[in-house]
Amino acid sequence: MAAAATPAGSAAAHPALAGLAVLERGWLSSNNVLVHAQRGDDGACLIDTGHVVEADRTVALVRAALGAQPLARVLNTHLHSDHCGGNAALQQAFGAAVLIPPGQADAVRAWDLSRLGHDDFGQRERFTIAATIGPGERFRAGGRHWEALPAPGHDPHSLMFFDAAAGVLLSADALWANGFGVVFPELVGEPGFGDVAAVLDAIEALPVRVVVPGHGAPFTDVGAALQRARSRLAAYRADPARHARHALKVLLKYHLMELRAQPLADLLQWAADASLVQRIWQRFGRGDSESPAAWSEAFVAELCAGGALALRDGVVHDL
């Protein structure tokens, strides 16, 4: 899917984003943020690289945005497959050094797909890392001074990047205009909602002028976004099963976004075999259905009824 055009008057044209190219992607792929090189930089810096099935498109978008500049570095906010799937292709195309949060560096070096969570959800192109970047570390890019801030909750290792002088926050999946990413630790019995709340509080305390989220258009009404996120978080804390049901629908939709279409029987077999789906069903679905596949089938029906998917002649299509 192509990067979205910038609507006239949108926050993507905010003066604080001068020198940044925000490549807004479809929801299969995270947004890519290219920080153009300024005097004294060794090249441009790219934040996140989208999904592996769109890697060729990512390379083309980045090449067009770069112009004659070299791409020196790729920084990943976290290693979900929609944020790091273009790493290998960008390394091959531009020779860029890849930096990641430190918590999964050993898993990347060993290419342990189980520890990385990529067995079930799509990252298949091995990449190498030049270094790590952790919470509190600072770096220069685009004539700006950025700080890596911890953003656990959605992913325990996730980072945000903040330019305090311009008030630009690259929030990844910690804050969107209408919520935040699935809180994966909570799905497997580990705490995560408290981390989400703490990160939202931390964002509120920052002098943010514009947020570039991991998905969706940049926005400036940070207070309203925080209010919506806290409302959603309160609902999930009050009813964790609601969050689990939402998460399973997200996972099914994400899988179909990658494949575009799949026979229903094969989709349900994928759900039955996916270790994360099995763990979610064990905690939240056993009382509702006899198996992960049966539980997933009910949610496929809901997604079709809501217009997110379509079932035609036994084949489920992404819409």
C-alpha cells in the first residue's frame, strides 16, 4: 500500500516537522519517518521500516524521499513485524546501520524467531544490528537532538523518540490519535496496563507540539488523544477479556492484511497453530468455545459483519 499523501493543513505540514518526511503507511505497515541529514550529519536517519511484504515499496519510498542523501541509520522503536520488516531490504539497498532497543538484541543476533515473536506474525527476513539504543540515550539527527524514552505497555522493549527543542514526539504504538496498540503482555498473564498508564502520564508531562504516531496521521491535539487513550485503557482494565477479544480480532485482521485472502479452513488452522492465539484462548476463551479455532471463527464472523473482512465462497478476504 502506498504512503498516504499529506492533506492540506494537516499536522504533517506542521513547522516543527520541517526536515522530516513522514511516510504515512497503511495499517499493515508502521509509518516511516525519515529525518533528513543536516550539516554535520553523516546521512539521513529512518525511524521504523514497515512490514516485510511491503519492503520493496518501503525502499522505493525512502529512495524517493532521500534524494541524493545517503541513509546512514535505521532506528526501530520496537521489533514487531510491522515496524522492522523492511530492515533487511534497507540494509541491502543503502548499507544503513540498524539500531534497536537492547532488550531483544541477543534474540536478533541468534535470530530466535520464538523469542522475537515472529514465528506467528510475519517477520521472515533476517537483518543484522550495528548497535542498540536504550532509554535515556540521546542522538543527533537532522540537526536535532533526540532522546530515546521508554514506552513499555504495548511492547516491554518499546521506545519513543523526542525532540524537546521542537516539541516533536515519535510515539510509535504508545499513543495514537485514537488509542494505542494492543497491550501484548496482558494477553499472556504479564502486567502491561500499568505501564501504558505511566507512559501516557509521561507524554502529558512533555512539552509536545506534534505527535507522529506509529500508525495514522500526525496530530497536535495531544490532550484530546490522551483523554481518548485513558478512556480506552480504563475500559480494558475494568474488563481484560474485552481487551483480549479486541486483540484477537486485531491479530486475525493483521494476518489477512498480509495474505489478502485465505480459505476459512486454512485461516482457522493458522489460528489453531499460532502460539499466541492458543495462549489468549487458554486465558480468555476456554469458557466460550471448545478450541482456539472455534473461538477465532466467531471473531471472523464479527469482522465480516463489521465490514473489516468478507467471506465469499469459503474464502476470507481483507477489505
